[in-house]
Amino acid sequence: MNTIQIYDTTLRDGTQSEELNLSTEDKLRIATKLDQLGVAYIEGGWPGSNPKDKRFFAEMQQYQLSTARLAAFGSTHAAKVSAENDANLLALIDSGASVMTIFGKTWDIHVTDALKITLERNLELIRDSLAFLRPHAKELFYDAEHFFDGYKKNADYAISCLGTALDSGADLLVLCDTNGGTLPEEVAAIMDAVRTRLPEARLGIHAHNDCELAVANSLAAVRHGAVQVQGTMNGYGERCGNANLCSIIANLELKMGYSCLPEGHLERLTDTSAFVAEVANLRCFKRQPYTGQSAFTHKGGVHVAAVRRNPRTYEHIEPELVGNKQRILLSDLAGQSNILFKAKQYGFELDKGDPFVLELLTELKNREDQGYEYSAAEASYELLVNRVLGRARNYFRLISFRIMDSVFTEGMEPFTEATVMLRVGGMIEHTAATGKGPVNAMDCALRKGLERFYPNLGEMRLLDFKVRVLTGSVREDGHGGTAAVVRVLIESGDQKSRWTTVGVSYNIIEASRQALEDSINYKLFKDDQKKLTQAIREI
Ligand SMILES: CC(=O)SCCNC(=O)CCNC(=O)[C@H](O)C(C)(C)COP(=O)(O)OP(=O)(O)OC[C@H]1O[C@@H](n2cnc3c(N)ncnc32)[C@H](O)[C@@H]1OP(=O)(O)O
Ligand SMILES: CC(=O)C(=O)O
């Protein structure tokens, strides 16, 4: 099987993304993870650019990478100084990286208008920089910036830049679609032309995503002879991003018959993608092909009915191949199959046509119509199913509650107090608490009343609170705006898991109460289930 080298530049080109900012520590964690995934090269940064990147390379000298080689990035030397005196090239040598990648100009307007030097002088920059670095690098790559645009405008000059790099010791010439404006058929034709004119050269591809074609362009380049693909995890990068390695690796391995990662490592892809997003403190892109949470998620009843019989009916690969999994959503587009799938996941074996299934489906559709959204708040639906099927109980009853906001000093935050009356078993509990806002005050009062009976509630935290005014909820009596229906989603968690619950009402406090009550009941229900499972195991 032919091998394609995966060159990851998340830690360099990825950090040029508007929303990405990584500390040295973050970079070390990501580098370790990329090595475990098994990419061939990790471009760690530009040591001549900033102290953070310099520190990263110094720290990396203590790490033993198992699969990847560490690459340091920089430009050809500054026109005003010689290669030997160029701080940027010296920083590359100091970095201790065994692989060095330098970018140089290949598009004539970049030479004359950006660098403001002659075309001949640029060839000297390329030649002298590579020749100077050659003895210090195990591998030396030349990134031909703007190669495709340059080739289209002045093919002879673009080729002479590549030829100079090759003659000066470059092991590999990486053709860059820096502005991301090239089409796959142009990439294919230009790759063929370069291979004809420089048959001895090994070629790579570095594509940007300005036309949403970076993955397609990378695959086209491989089909036309590229042996290395550069890109970033999750496609992070400047403007519209770089070529997304998650899609490239999966496509090359699963659709095109190439090998990119060590045997058996492809199933680490989804975890690696999520890990990088987590360290970068960015939300994962749900619709990301292969590794996104929605990539194998089914919502429509017709689809769910079919995938339950044979997943291949609506899935282009087995999700497990890339470490992902199938998910089924609940919504007003569901059919009985969605309910059966979820019920099975919760431990119930039901059949199509069962009155419980029909009741649950009707209830789901009615509630979704009122504004509940169970695909985002599955804990509420799990409780509902378990209640309808008699497995879950209400752990308490909120008999009454009152919330007061008082402003004592003009311009100061209001003082919020909640009182609640609860029934737990046969006992009545009456408590009050203050909080930062009405929902927090109600949450504190509820816990204060309940923790005596259920101490495990002390482990539970509210993690997120979202309110959405539902469009189309303007009432027939003309009351919209502040009288519109709102949906509240509350995400809660303990040491082991996170869950989301939902409430809907014209009254934001009432919607929050529903979501809060579900959240507490869910925690108590799941803890009881765990205890039961443990007790059964011990019998
Ligand atoms: C296509 C790519 O992704 S290339 C990578 C782009 N990434 C970055 O720019 C991030 C890191 N960059 C930096 O930290 C800084 O820009 C530095 C340290 C490299 C340079 O900083 P400064 O010296 O202050 O220059 P500044 O950023 O204003 O301008 C870029 C300089 O690089 C020069 N330059 C650009 N490309 C090249 C090249 N291939 N070879 C030689 N010089 C180059 C420009 O001519 C300009 O120098 P000049 O003003 O003397 O003509
Ligand atoms: C080198 C590089 O990052 C580019 O040309 O896009």
C-alpha cells in the first residue's frame, strides 16, 4: 500500500486562525497527542517569530516522539542580510528540530511588490537559505508559497524557484495554494506540469480553504503524485482555514487506499480532533465530516428505521473506523424507530406498535411542538421514558416557590431571595436562600431543602444555562416580545458525567424551574440506577 506523509501544521499555520491561541503547555499537549495519532511530521512553530515558539522547541528536546518528526518553520533569509547572519535561519538551527521547512516566494508579484527585490535576488535568497541550512537538517523542505497562482501568471519563474530549491538541497518541494483560490482540476494539471518539468522532485501539497476546496485540492494533488500532505486538525488556520487533516486522513485511508497512520491508529482520529478542540478551548464543529458529533447522527424517522436494520443505508462508512459512533436524535421528525432505539439504550426492549411506544412518540411530538427540544436535552427525555415505563419516580414535589428581587440602593445589583416549600416522602421542608439572580437563588434553595435527604446532590454543579426566545411564539392575542415563550436549557454535571435538561414556558422562572427539577431528578435517578447495578453485581 502506498504511504502518504501527513505533515501537521496545527501548531504553526493552525495558530494563525483568528480564534486559536495556544500556550507552550497547550502546544506540548497537542504535539504529544498528534504523535500518538501517528502523523509523520509535527510542525511546531516558527522559532524566529516569538519566545513561545522558541520555548516550545526547547521543551520538546526532552520529549521522545514515537512516530512523528518535529519540524521547525521559517522563511528564506531577509534580503538585507546574508543567510549566515539571518536571525530567523539561526533560530531554526537553534531549535534542535531535525526537520526544517522554509517558505519562499514563487509568484513574481510577491517578489517585486511584497519583498521589493528583483526576481534574480529572490532566487539567491532561496539558494543561500537552503544551502546554509542543509548541513544542519536531517530533512529540509521547501514550501513554495503561492505556487499555483505564481505558476498561472509566470510558469517559468515559478518553476525556476522550485528548481533552485531542489538544486540547493531541498528534500521535498511543497506546492502551496496560499490564497486558497485554486480549483482541483487546476491543481491536477499544474502537478502534472511540475512533474514533467522536474521529474526528480518529490512533491507535497499545502492547501488553504478559501473556496472550501482545500481537502479536494489535497486529494487531487495526491492523485497526481504528491507524497506529502500538509494541513491542520479540524482545518484551523488563517481566514477560512487550512486543509482539514481529519477529512484528508480518513479519505486517503478509507476511500483511496493509501496508508497515512500506523496500522490501527485511524480509530484515534475522532478523539484527537476533539482533544485539539478542547485544548484550544473551541467548540467542536458538529458537522465536521468523519469526526464531528453529527457525522453519523440520524434524526429523520425514515433514516432511523433504515439504519436500525442496516447502518450502511445512511452511513458511508462504519463510524467506529474513525473512532466515531452512531447517534439517534429525538425530535418532531422522529418515528417509532427513534423511540425504540432510545428505549433500548435506556434498557427497555419494546416493539413497534407497543402502546407505550405510541404514547412516547405522541408525547415527544406534542412537547416538541410546544418548544421542548429533546435532541439537545436528552436527560429530560430519558426521565420521561423512565417515568412512562414506571422505572423513575419523582424524588420530591415542589409545593410552592417564591422569588423576590429587591433593589435597596439605586444602581446596585438587585438582591435575590428564593423561598421553596417541598415535600420529600412524607416530610414538608420549607427553606430560603439568596443567589446571584433568580435561577441561582431557586437552585440554592432547592438544594438546601433536599441535601438533607439526598447528600449526593452536593456533587452536582450547574455548568451552563441557555435561554432562547422561541420564534413563532408570538401569541394570537398579540403578545410577543417579552411575553413570548422561552426555552431554558440547563447543563449540569458531577465528577463523572454531564447532562442537559429543558423547560418551556411564557415565564422564564417557570421554564428554569422545570429544567432545574429535571436536572436534580436525573442526578438522583442515575445514582439510584448505579447503586442498583452494583447491588445486582454483588449478589
Ligand atoms: C504563507 C504563510 O503562512 S507564511 C507565515 C506567516 N506567518 C507569520 O507571519 C507569523 C510569524 N511572523 C512574525 O512573527 C513576524 O512577521 C516576523 C518575526 C517573521 C517578521 O517580523 P518583522 O521583521 O517585524 O516584519 P513584518 O512582519 O513587519 O514584515 C514581514 C517581513 O518579512 C519579509 N518576508 C516575507 N516573506 C519573506 C520570505 N519568504 N523571505 C524573506 N523575507 C520575507 C517581508 O519582506 C518583511 O520584511 P521587510 O519589511 O524588511 O521587507
Ligand atoms: C507556507 C504556507 O503556510 C502557505 O504558503 O500557505
